[in-house]
Amino acid sequence: MNKALKFWNERRIQLKENLEQNRLPCCVAIPESKFIENVGGIIRTANAFLIKEIVLDHGVYNKAATAGTAKWENIEITQDVFGYVKEQGYKSVALEQHPRSVPIWDFEFPDNTAIFIGHEVHGMNDEMVEKCDYVIEIPQFGLVESLNVATATSIALYEYSRQHRK
Ligand SMILES: C[S@@+](CC[C@H](N)C(=O)[O-])C[C@H]1O[C@@H](n2cnc3c(N)ncnc32)[C@H](O)[C@@H]1O
């Protein structure tokens, strides 16, 4: 291996190690997703707040929307997103508009949280929501009934980060 390549490989390893040390004990869990742009945007946000991992039902996402962050992130692809989250010992929090939801501003995120988000069109079904330990929602006041899924994820990760990065 030539010197320059060796230097950049070492730098990359060092940078990744630094990121790993600063990650929050939190993951975004995506059991169903439709639009690859949204998944890309969520990976970018996950990098901004430096969470532990993103757990996905499939590995297809829009690379441009990730702004080059995907190679630095821990992306777990599994058919059984709920099973993986349980196995890792996360507390599961459904981010969903649901009769059981509490407003995000009244919620204290536990350590080691998995934030579950729903499908862009039909959201999370009741069966999925019932599998989660907590259900939270972002209060809205305007005409639209829901937020874009990547936007909602950004707000939730911001709040997790605000509470846990003190
Ligand atoms: C566009 S919404 C799904 C559609 C919506 N549930 C419906 O049936 O009209 C996509 C996902 O974004 C998240 N989401 C959007 N707005 C939200 C809010 N105000 N509070 C919590 N989650 C929200 C949820 O995870 C939801 O499943």
C-alpha cells in the first residue's frame, strides 16, 4: 500500500473511532419505509446527532440525501426490526400520532432508546404501536395532519439529544 493511501486509511479509522466514542445510546428503527429519500435524510440526521445506529428493513436509500454520511453510520439491516431492537436491550418508543401518545415535550427519553417511526403513507399500525414501551407525538397546530417522516425523526432526535447530551 502506498504511503498516502495508508495515511488516509489510518485517518479514516481514527475518525470512525472518535465518532463511536461520542455516540448517544439511541437508534432509529424503521420497520417499513417507502421513500428512499426519507431514509437518506434520516441517515443524515442520525449522523448530525450522532446516535448509535439506524435499524432498517432494507438497505435501499438515496445516497445524495445522506450527504455522504452513510459510510460513517452504523446501519443494521434486518427483516426483524422489532426482534433486533429487543435483543439489543433498547426501550422502544413509537413516534406516532395515536390515542396512547404523550406529547414529546412531556416525555423523558430513557437511556438506550429505539425510536420507531412509521410508514410514510399509513404510519404504524396498532399492532406495532402496542409492541412499544412508550408512544409519543409531536404536537401540531396547523392545517396538515402529520409531518414528513424525516422531519418528525429530526425533531425527536433533537429532543433526545437535548435531554441526553448535557
Ligand atoms: C406522514 S406520517 C404517516 C401518516 C399518518 N399517520 C396518517 O395516517 O395520515 C409518517 C410517520 O411520521 C411520523 N410522524 C409524522 N408526524 C408526526 C407527529 N406529529 N407526531 C409523531 N410522529 C409523527 C410517524 O412515525 C408517522 O408514522
